[in-house]
Amino acid sequence: MASRVSERAPDVTLKIPRPLYEQLGQVIDGTGFRSVTEFAVYVLRDLVASHGADASGAPAEQLSREELDAVRRRLEALGYL
């Protein structure tokens, strides 16, 4: 019997310029994001979802009311809404 793929794929490193990293650190200050990495993953997942599929190519799931409210709160804290 074939082995199952692990539930979580291993992480990879994404390099960005240090000034951008530092700016993102300022942007997320007080927003509830624990790190620049957490924020970057959130933004990239949102970008992929806006194209109708997740990173595996599967159709994007609909967000719950609670998730939408959390996104709105974060965007407001960032000054986008």
C-alpha cells in the first residue's frame, strides 16, 4: 500500500530584501500578526485564493463569517479599510 503524503509539507525559505522585511515589521506592529513570516504567508495565501485555487491547485474554500470578520479587523488595523 502506498504511503500517505505527510499532512504538512516541509517549509522552504523565501528571501526578500532586508529593507522590505523591516518595513513589513513596522506594518504589522499592533495588528495581531506574530511575525513578518506569518504576515507574508497570510498575504500569499490570500493572493493564491484570489486566483481561485490553493497552493495544491485545489479550489479555494469559502471563508466563514468569523474568518471574514478577522480579515476585516486586520485590514482595518493596517489602515486599508
